[in-house]
Amino acid sequence: MEKTMKQIYETIVQGDLKGIEALVNTALDAGAEPSVLLNEYMITAMDEIGERFEKGEIYVPEMLLSAHTMQAGLKLLKPMLVDSGVEPSGKVVLATVKGDLHDIGKNLVGMMAEGAGYTVVDLGVNVAPDAIVAAIKEEKPDVVGLSALLTTTMVMMKSIVDAVSEAGLRDQVKIIIGGAPVDQDYADEIGADGFGRDAGQAVQVIRSFKA
Ligand code: B1M
């Protein structure tokens, strides 16, 4: 099974979309723990891709192929990450902020939140502050979750928090942020209610809002 999981890592790094499904199914059939496969092999493969990109060894098209391969693998893991059988415990609106197209981390947060019994409304990527405000009015969520992967787009999180305040809605929702360039200090600085280092922690923080 270790061999198959290493092959999954390599398949994502190589962006071999055709190969991923059979390998993930083989690993799951052999009893692989979905969270181990996800955290120790699939996400680390994306980190490797990021490092290669940074060194100039690969370019955006390769990065995109790896992302598609990762997403195809995640689709197969989703039922296992989501199937908790718990009753709906609240509503979460999720978005990747304006200017940013990275959505794999956000999608994971969505899957984990669904698994914890939340109804998830995913607004997608490149979402502007006024669209978040409109979604709060329409969906009346308990929590808004924002994701950003770029140092150039993390500032959009502050614009969103400010827009929600200006719309007079700030006391109606909790706002959690996440993504590689942000941390708890940044959440405090922009007036967000919480920060999640990874999808699992994000759900713990979302749960803690109720307490
Ligand atoms: Co981009 N990219 N990318 N990219 N990309 C990064 C982020 C980068 C770090 C790569 C690098 O240089 N090492 C770098 C950012 C540098 C910086 O700003 N500091 C970068 C760059 C520069 C760019 C472009 C500018 C490249 C260019 O065009 N020259 C461009 C920007 C496009 C745009 O957004 N406007 C770009 C484009 C792309 C692709 C489209 C090709 C593709 C994304 C496809 C997609 O998402 N559908 C892509 C990819 C794949 C990456 C890397 C390789 C992988 C990202 C990923 O999916 N990781 C990335 C390098 C890296 O991250 N190591 C990189 C796996 C995922 C599970 O992790 O999203 O971090 P992550 O989510 C984590 C946590 O952050 C957290 O939970 C998840 C784990 O459980 N989390 C949350 C995320 N959101 C959360 C929300 C929460 C809580 C936790 O609460 C709501």
C-alpha cells in the first residue's frame, strides 16, 4: 500500500490525470486511511509542485495539470471525508477572494465542514467583497470562510471584513480566514474572528464559534 501511495504522490507531481483514479481506488480498496493519503501524500505532492515552480523548474501549465490531477483524486476521497451522517449544524459560505484562483484548500474546507454537518454554500473563486455581502443577505450563514493563497490577494480579506461591517452585517456572521500566506496575527489584524491552519483546524474553529 505504501508503494501505491508513493505512486499517487508521483502521479500528482507529474500531473498524470489519467493515472490518478485507478491508483486512489487501489489504495482505498487496500484500506488506506483517507486522511493519511490526503495529508501525507496528496497535499505534500502539491507542496513539491510549489517548490519546483518557485525554482523555475516548472511553469503554470504544469502546476495546473497537477491541480487537476489532485482534484480528480480528491473527488474519490470526498465521500469518505464528508460522510459523517450528522444533522446540519449551521451554514457556512465559502469563497476564494477576488484576484485569486486557488481553490483546492477551500474545497477541502468545504468537504470537512460538510462532514461536520454544516450546509456549505461555495461561492467559488475570485469573489469580490460585494458578492460576499450579497451572499450574507441571501443565505444568512452562521460563518463566512475566506481563502487566499497569494500575498497579493490576502489583503482582499480585509476589504471583505470592512465591506461586511459597512453593510451593517458584521454582528450577524463569524468570519474565518485561511490559506498559506495568512495566520492568526493577520486574522486579528483585519478583525476576522478566526484562522484555520488547515481544513481540519478550520472546522474546529467553526465549531468553536457556537460555544
Ligand atoms: Co499558484 N501559487 N499561482 N497556482 N500555486 C502558489 C500559491 C505559490 C506559493 C507557488 C510558489 O511560488 N511556491 C505562489 C504564491 C506566491 C505568493 O504569493 N507568496 C503561486 C503563484 C505565484 C501563482 C501565480 C501568480 C503564477 C503565475 O501566474 N505566474 C498564479 C496566480 C493565479 C491567481 O490565483 N490569480 C498561480 C496559479 C496557479 C494555478 C491556477 C496553476 C494552480 C491553482 C489551481 C487551483 O487551485 N484550482 C496553482 C497551484 C496548484 C499552486 C500550488 C502549487 C498548490 C496550491 C494547492 O492547491 N495546495 C501553490 C504552492 C503551494 O501551496 N505549496 C501555488 C494544496 C492545498 C490543499 O493547500 O490551498 O494551501 P492550500 O490549503 C491548505 C491551507 O492553506 C488551508 O487548508 C488547506 C489544507 O488543509 N486553507 C484554509 C486554505 N484555505 C483555507 C480556508 C480556511 C482555512 C484553511 O478557512 C476558510
